[in-house]
Amino acid sequence: MSQETARAAQDGASPVVGIIMGSSSDWDVMRNAVAILEEFGIPFETRVVSAHRMPLDMVEYGAQAVPRGLRAIIAGAGGAAHLPGMMAALTPVPVFGVPVPSRHLHGEDSLLSIVQMPKGVPVATFAIGDAGAANAALHVVACLATTDDALQQKLVAFRERQTEAARAMRVPPAPAA
Amino acid sequence: MSQETARAAQDGASPVVGIIMGSSSDWDVMRNAVAILEEFGIPFETRVVSAHRMPLDMVEYGAQAVPRGLRAIIAGAGGAAHLPGMMAALTPVPVFGVPVPSRHLHGEDSLLSIVQMPKGVPVATFAIGDAGAANAALHVVACLATTDDALQQKLVAFRERQTEAARAMRVPPAPAA
Amino acid sequence: MSQETARAAQDGASPVVGIIMGSSSDWDVMRNAVAILEEFGIPFETRVVSAHRMPLDMVEYGAQAVPRGLRAIIAGAGGAAHLPGMMAALTPVPVFGVPVPSRHLHGEDSLLSIVQMPKGVPVATFAIGDAGAANAALHVVACLATTDDALQQKLVAFRERQTEAARAMRVPPAPAA
Amino acid sequence: MSQETARAAQDGASPVVGIIMGSSSDWDVMRNAVAILEEFGIPFETRVVSAHRMPLDMVEYGAQAVPRGLRAIIAGAGGAAHLPGMMAALTPVPVFGVPVPSRHLHGEDSLLSIVQMPKGVPVATFAIGDAGAANAALHVVACLATTDDALQQKLVAFRERQTEAARAMRVPPAPAA
Amino acid sequence: MSQETARAAQDGASPVVGIIMGSSSDWDVMRNAVAILEEFGIPFETRVVSAHRMPLDMVEYGAQAVPRGLRAIIAGAGGAAHLPGMMAALTPVPVFGVPVPSRHLHGEDSLLSIVQMPKGVPVATFAIGDAGAANAALHVVACLATTDDALQQKLVAFRERQTEAARAMRVPPAPAA
Amino acid sequence: MSQETARAAQDGASPVVGIIMGSSSDWDVMRNAVAILEEFGIPFETRVVSAHRMPLDMVEYGAQAVPRGLRAIIAGAGGAAHLPGMMAALTPVPVFGVPVPSRHLHGEDSLLSIVQMPKGVPVATFAIGDAGAANAALHVVACLATTDDALQQKLVAFRERQTEAARAMRVPPAPAA
Amino acid sequence: MSQETARAAQDGASPVVGIIMGSSSDWDVMRNAVAILEEFGIPFETRVVSAHRMPLDMVEYGAQAVPRGLRAIIAGAGGAAHLPGMMAALTPVPVFGVPVPSRHLHGEDSLLSIVQMPKGVPVATFAIGDAGAANAALHVVACLATTDDALQQKLVAFRERQTEAARAMRVPPAPAA
Amino acid sequence: MSQETARAAQDGASPVVGIIMGSSSDWDVMRNAVAILEEFGIPFETRVVSAHRMPLDMVEYGAQAVPRGLRAIIAGAGGAAHLPGMMAALTPVPVFGVPVPSRHLHGEDSLLSIVQMPKGVPVATFAIGDAGAANAALHVVACLATTDDALQQKLVAFRERQTEAARAMRVPPAPAA
């Protein structure tokens, strides 16, 4: 598995979250997930794992998810987006899916391809695009925080800052009457 | 909070999962989540918490989620489904949303009202209806299992049985040629 | 409640209409509501009240709506737009919802999240975007005018001017045959 | 205007709300609006006014709305639903539109035909079907209540009963484990 | 009726087709209908007739359609597009509707608001935008041509030229292999 | 062309309207067009002409439409509904398309396949299902009536009866208060 | 691979077409593909291969497709339908996808999940439901027939019978005038 | 048939694949199919064949497809896209349809007009736009390869290169923490 981007290794920690995507063109959306995990100091790795062009690598990635210690997989894909659902089929590690906007149908196809999973194999699905990528990561943080008090405090602080930022918003003055 | 259904208390355990829904009419869908948690022996509680008719109870439920030890909240609602997103706004406990099928638009409104959350406040969303309710619970099990080896073994066994059941499926014989 | 924009106070009048929105990024749409209320001289205030990032402020805003003398609340939000519906749950003051266009689904998610409210908690919903914001304000004017003869005369005059403006429209000449 | 159903006259009061619909087949939906107005004791009248089959009656109804003292018009229609929008064009009395479910498109056509009004002529739109009809009436009550303390008290009491009814909801027991 | 654009009068002929639209902003689409009628030498007039801002002018236009000798009305509108359907209600002259693209929903609202008319009051509906405007005019030409041999010959010749133009189309050379 | 249903011949008149449909299963919808033409005494014929299973018959039908004296063709089809558009390509006789409801997508596919014709080849499209079939026939009547005073009088009388029938509609009494 | 339904073996021929589906509940749709292949005497096999519950069996099925001599795979699935696309990723044997109608979204999710494949990995997609299953098989027959003259003659004869059956369709008599 | 682009003739081979499209404006999408066939050295021809403007040419093209030795037809069209389905009706040669994006509805109309064919006349449908055009050609290659070992080897090699290219994808470095 030499081709992975071992970003997580920078501080010597094994990744606990895998961020995978169907193509490098999905990066512009998925970087929003990266930004959140970095902000919370969660060790992670990023990989291109194409369900359709690299199906056996995908199988291998799924098979290794538990042994390698991953506790969550964030998977983004667009169009007939099969990566999140297939990863969920290949590992008991919980999968968090991000519908990447598609060229012609605005991500509606991506959303339905990810969220409408059959009973038995869940994918936790988030909003189309940037907001969904960030929120998938935030949801992973929230899950990890349920057994990590320090992380929970960070999360609570993050949300308080977010609330303060919203409270500080001022709408522009109206045009003179 | 006397009106809760303290089903979790049957075996003396405090609930770790709250299953809430906007109306008792959502039960037929949400029972699929209950069935999964029972199968895995996860202590849970069930409550009707209407975002629109009981907003202050909803706020209180959110405020108490961490102190009461909840580690996940499964929220089902239909139409302009605000319960999952509002609960996500009210507690750092991760929220898992279930779009309940609506009368006229088949749950498409429920799905969009739950999944399209803005950056910063995630709701993990699942399929419309029964499959989504079961899968929300299975995803909670998977999250809890990342720090609970016994539960992880149960989950792996569940999935193996599921695989065997699928493998055992036989399609009916064709009509005589 | 020091962070409100007390635009209404400019002429010493208490606001009778609250214009709230989920984010300062909604301003470009919601300013169309402001322009109408200014044209009719209705005292109003504008506030960012995020349902998801400031839920307790939202509860407080709802609780104070009647005591503060608000007679209408215009609420704009996009995506999984919960602000109008939650505000309607929190106060008997009538709520007028404006679906703000969303990035990927063109406001179809915003529209369904606002209009498909369950029986018992109404949100009067208007068109997606600028037209909806202006029309929410015009509808508020029409409601207020039912007990205010001067305002009714202003409204009738406004509509007459509007009719005259439409009547004065000339379509360009055709290209030479 | 002899063909109107002078239900309001039962107690000698002039109607303050007109409930109109495009066809008698819309009654099954629109009766939900009637039930609310009766519960609150608001004098009203009901009429079939077809935009497409009785356009001149519709014009006349609009012209008489102010002189006859109507303070709100609730209009329901399905498919290419033009009645609410046209009535809004014909009178400054505020119009509250109800999308009646259509046979093939489930009321999505009705909804868009009513809500997507151009800037300048508002229709306050509510959910498709029964919920929308009830909520249109409740919104009218809320508007009228802003200048009628007794009605406001009734509305607050109605909402409190509604909250209590939701709080009293119990989800059925789970199937034996 | 002084405000009409009496383009038809240029050659002394009374208009046999009325082209009406809800706003001067619809011109860019509706000019495609004009171009066809000019090409075929059909006397026509163009008017802005806003269903929502000029409802009584619309009624008058409908009432005069037969006396003034109109044999077809082409009506374009966008969003909650009521002009074609209302005109069809106001005159037995056949109405040809053009869905003008809307800002947020791409004309899907315009299309449904025009095509989904109830039994009894037809609007012949064409494609969204430029193609629909041209085709509405071509359909009018085809209807008129059924009792006008010279026009029928022109139409056949138009279609033959159209066929030849399509036959002459060459696709660009492929990039060098 | 022996397989046609020469219903028109009953009174010795040549058909002026052809009603064609893609399958005999479309009859239940298309009979609504038949009923209108019978009511107005317009000579017509009905035929199954499947674009996909009988393409050469379709071509022949188109080629003979003018020589046989047809002045309008009403074509109904469902799903990927190509019959109306292809017939419009094959004859200058105006084509009136009826989207027959489809099994899975409720006629939305039928509607788009018929209405979204390219510039140059128009199909006048009507509502999905029964209403559309009746209205296609009524529109044909209106077109024919522009050069037939007796028919115009019948049409005006039909519409007056329709208006009277709508005016006579009474909504049921409300449940006792 | 003992669990396969070796229907093809009945006449001793190795299957050239694999018909696979995500669940035995898809049989009611997929039997339409079986009926066509039987009619044309194409040796085939049927299997339940769940992408989500049996992913490794799916991988194995794909790996064996070429060695086992399959020349086409017909794959049916519903909801987030990943089986056709994943099979296309796992073998160069051409895959023909059938969207099985889903419970809540009528197969729209199934269709988009199958048809919107990224560049490089094609799935030939057919209509939702029964028609799509039959047509997938007919398309396979047509592909095989391009190198099998006897099969081509059978196909031509099938289509001629189909044309004759359509030509023989008579629409019911109209109700008495 | 002098107007065809006899690109295939460059190396003296008769075309085995016909690539047809409704207009020269479809070229920008359909060139993606050309590029694939060129890469695999499959003799092909390209033609504009408009179903609506050149219906008789279309019939002729279909009639000649078998005699001229075509083994596959790739047909692209947009909007009410009838070319693929009609070609499928006119020849037993298998047809592969490409939905070209439409101006207002993003190709959703094109997709439904192509994929929702009735039982008996199949069109193998691919994704909207560029990906669909390339994939239609790849699917044709895969079908041809089932009886051509050299082509099968080329296809396997193409897929291996594609897999390697995906494996080589690196996501950009994260912004500095």
C-alpha cells in the first residue's frame, strides 16, 4: 500500500480516519473534511480509491481498515457514486459519505446513489459538496468524542466559537430610504 | 422528564442511545431502529419529541443529552423535517437522521430537509423509510463498536449472517419453456 | 439583546416586523424584504438568527416576539432551512418564510424545508429568492393593512403604480423583416 | 352573488375570511381549513370559484373582497393552480394558497404554480394537501390575532393543547426481544 | 387599447395572431415567435399583458380576441406562469403557451404551471425557452395552413429548407489519431 | 390501410382528425379525446400506431395525412413517448400530443419526451392523462372553429355550460361545529 | 460456486449470459429478462449476487466471468443500485443494467445510480422495471446476433411478430354517442 | 448516401459502427465516442441524422444498417431525444444512446426520452454528456471484443492503464495547519 499519502504519519500517529475519494478531481470538495480533522488534531490519511477503476484496491482497503486501526472512513464520490456504499459493504468500520456535485445533475445523482442504501449496510450521508465534506468530518469528531473527553471539550469549544461567529454577524445597512 | 418511555430501564442500564421521532405516527418506520438496537443489546430509550409542537422539550432533551450519558441520538421525522437538524444544533452528541416517508412527496422533502445541513452542524442521514431507520441504528452500533470489542464481534457476526442469508437466496424457477 | 441592528429605532418607533435570516450571506436576498418595508414606512428590525448555530438565541427571539410587540416575522434561510419553521414553533406571531437559493439544488431544498410544515404549525411561504423576499414583505403589509386604512391606501397606490408600470412596458421592435 | 354558501351567516356575522376552491372535488382538502376557522369562531364563507371555468366570477369575487369586508382569502387549487395567484392579482386582501394534491404529480405542479409568484403579487403558500389547508387557516388566525386579544388567547390555548397532545404521545411497545 | 404595439398594422392587415407576454423581460424568448410569424407573413401584434399586474387588461384582451379577429394567441410567461391558462379561460380563441425559463428552477415551474391545465380549458404547450417560442408560432402557422393553400405551400417549403439544412450539417473532423 | 377503425365513416364523412396512440393500453386515456370530438360532431378516426413497433406504418400514416384530408392529429404515448414528435416530423399537419401516465415515473417521462421538441418541429402538448386527452381534442375544436362559425357557436355553448356547471357546484356542509 | 442456479445446464450448454440481481425480491422484475433469453434459446444462468451483502462473491463472479465464457451480464438492482456498476468495474464482459423500482422513489434512485457511471466504466442502462429487464435481454440478443446469423433471423422474426401484434391492436369502440 | 463523412474509409475498412447525432451541435459531446473508437482502431462513420428534420433519411439509415454491415449504432441527441429510440425501431442492429445535455433541464429530459423505452425495443443508455459518449463507445468495444481476442486484449490493456492512472492519482497537500 505504498501509494497512500501518509499525511497522518507527520506526527508519528497512525491514522484513525481514512479520507478516500473516487478521483483527484474530488479533492476540492474533500479538502473541507481534511481541514476539520486537522483543526481537531485527528490523525488521518487521504487516498484516491476509485470504486470503478480500482475495485480490487478498494476491496483491499476495506479488508485492512480494521487491522490498520481505522475507526471511521469518509468517502466522497460523484455521479453514480458507489465508493461509500461499497466501502460500507467491505468493512464494519463506519462509513461517512459525501456526495460530490456532478456536472449535469448538480449532485442529485450523487446524493441518491449514496444515501439510498438497502437495509443492512449503512452509509451516513451528508450534504452535497463542501458543507457535506466538512460535516462528515465533524460527525466523525463527534463520534470519537463520545469516548474522548479532551476531544469533546475541543468540540464544545469549536461549537461555541461557531455560535459566537454567527452572533457577530451583522447584516449590511439598508440603502437610504 | 417523566413522560419518557424508559424502555432502556428494563435491564437497569442507562440508555446510551436516544431514539426520538416527531410524532407517534413515525413509529412504524422507527421501530426498525429499535429492532436493531434490541438485537445488539444496546440500552436505549424512545421518545416522541416534536420539533414544532414541543420545541422547548426538544431544547431540554438536547441540553440533557450529554449529562444523561447519551452517546448517539437517532431522530426520525417527515415533511419539513426539522427534528434531526435542530437536535444536532442543541447537543454535541452525534445525531443520526431518518427521513420518514411523507404523504405527498414520498419522503423527498424529508430527505432534503435532513441531509442538506449547513457547514458546521452535521446530521448523518440515511435512506428514506424502514431501511434508513434500521441503518441509522446499525451505524450507531458500528460507531460504538470501535471502542467495544464484544460489540464489534457481534457486529461482525451479524454481517456474516447477513451475507449467508443473501448467499442462500434462490431465485424462483423460470416458467416452463 | 444588544447585538440586534436597531434600524427600526431610527425614527423612534418600535419594530412591528422582525426580519431574520440564517446567515449574513442571506442578506442579498433578504434586502428585498427590507426595501418593501422601508417603502411602506413599516418599522422593522433585521437580525441574523441561525437556527443551527444559535438555537438558544432563536428560542429567546421567539419568546420575546409577542412581548416586544412584533406582529410579523419574515425569516429567510437556505438548504435544510429550519429557521422559519422553528420560529413558527416558538411564537404565535405569524411567520413568513423565504427560501434562499442554495448552491447545488437551486433552492428546491430550501423551498421544501420551509413549505412542507406539519398540520398545526404554519409558515406562510413565498417564492425562491428575491421575488419571495419582496413578496413576504408585501404580504405582511397586506395583513397589517386590513386594520390600518392609511396603509391600505398606500398599498392600493403601490399596486396601481405597479399596474401602470406594467402597462407602460413596450417590447422592443422586431428585427427588420 | 346568490350562489355562495352563506355558512358565515349562521350567527349573523359577516364573513371575514373567504375560503375558495377551484372545484368541489377540492373540498376534501379544504375542509381542513373550515374546521380550523370553526374551532376559532371566525366568520367565514365557502365558495367554488374556478379560475378557468368561471374567470369573470373570480374577477367579481376579487373586486368585492374589500367592500364585503373580507380580511383574508384562503384559496385552494390543484395542477396548473391559478386561483390563488389570480385572486392575489385582483384584490389587496391577503391571499393564502393551498396546493391541492394532483392526480399524477402528487401536487408538485400545484405547489410550484402557487408559490413561484413574481415580485409584486404575493401568495402565502402552505404545504400540499390537508396540512396546508389547516395551516393556511391557522396562519389567518395568527394574523387576525395580532389585533384581537381574545383571539390571541384562544390561539395560545390551542397551541398549548397541541403541545400537550404531542407530549402525551406514547410510541407502542417494541416487539418482545 | 392604445398601448398595444401595432406592428401588424405596418402593412394594413389586422393581426390574426396575438403574441402576449407577462413582462418585457420575456421578450428575448418571445422574439423567436415573432421571427417565425414574420417569416411567414402572418399579421400579428405584440403586447405585454401581465396576468398578475394587469389582470383587468388581461380580461379585456380576452374579451376582445374574437371580435378583433384573432385566430390564435401565443402567450409566454415564467415561474408561476398564469397568463396562458387565464387567457384560455377568457376566450375561445386557441392559446399556445410558452414556458419562459425561470431564474431558479430553469423553467420547470413555468412548464408545469402552463401544461397541467384541468379538463375543459386547454393550453397547447411547447418547450421551455427559445425553441418553444419558435415552435408555438410554427404550430399556429400549421393550424392556419390547414385552410390556406398558399400558407401550406410556404410551410412545406420551410420544412424542406430545414431538412436540407440538417442534411448539409457536417461534423468536424476528429482530432488526429 | 385496411386496419384502421373507420369510426368516422359512420356518417359518411371523411375524418378530419386522426387520433393515434402507441398501444391499445393507451385507450383508457385517449377515449377522453374521442368523447370530446363526438360531442362536437367532428369526423375522426382512431388508430394504434406504435412509433417503436410499427415505424414504417407511422411513416406511411404521416405521408398520407395531408392527402387524406386530416387537419389535426392527436397523438398519445407514454414513457419515452416518441409518437407525437415523430408524427410532427412526418407531416405538416399540426400534431397535438398527450402524455400518457407511465408506470413508474407518473408520466413525467412522457411529458418531457413530448414537450421538449427542438426548434422547427412543434408538438402542442397537454396535461398528463385524461385531462390532457380531453384538452387536446378541445384545442383542435378551437382551431377548427376559427374558420367554422357553427362550430364556434357550439364551442361557446360548451364553455358556457361548463361555466354553469362550475357555478352550480356546492361544497358539502361542514361537520357540525 | 455450488450455490448457483444452473438453469443453463438443462440442455448441457454453458451459460453465455449471467443474469444477476441484488436480492431475490428483484426476481419479479428480472424474470422478464429470463423469459426473453429462453424465447431465444440463449444459455444463461441466474444468481443472487448482492453488492452490499456479498461483495467478495461479487468480486469472484466478476473475476470468473471471462474464464467461464460469459459474453454478457445482465444486472438488476434497486435504490442505491451498485451491482451493475461494480460488476462493470470487475470484468471486461459488457454489463447491461436494469433499474429495479424502489419503494419510495419509484426507481428514480435506481436509474441514476446505474446510468450515471463515470467515463471509462460503462453500464448499458435500460428502463425502470419490467420493460427494462426484457429490453436488456433483447439488447444482449441483438449484440450476440451480430455474429450469429441464425440468431439474427430469430431476432428479425421476433420483431416482425411484434410489429404484427401491434398492427393487430384495435382500440375499443367508443361509448355510444 | 453521398453526404456521410466517410472517415472510416481512411484505411479502406468498411465501418462497423455508426455514430449518429441529431445536430452538428451535438459534436462536442459525441467526439468522446469517436476518440474511443479511434483509440481501439474500430472502423466507424459519423453522420448527422436528425430524427425530426430528416425522418426519411433516418428510416433509410436504419434500413441500410444491416446490409452495410454495421454491428452497432451510437446515437446521441438532446431534449425530446427521439433518434436513439427510433433507430432502435428501424433496425435490429443494437443501438447505444447518449443523452446530450439540454439547455434548460441539464439533460434530464434527454435521459428520460432515451432510457424509458417500452418493452420490445431496447436502447442501451449511458450517462448524460461526455462520459456517456465515451462509455457508449467502450461498451460497443466490449461487445465486439467478445468475439475478437485481439480486441479483448486491447480492452484489458486499456482498463489496466486506466487502473494504473487512477492508482497514480495523488491528492494535493493540505493547507498548512
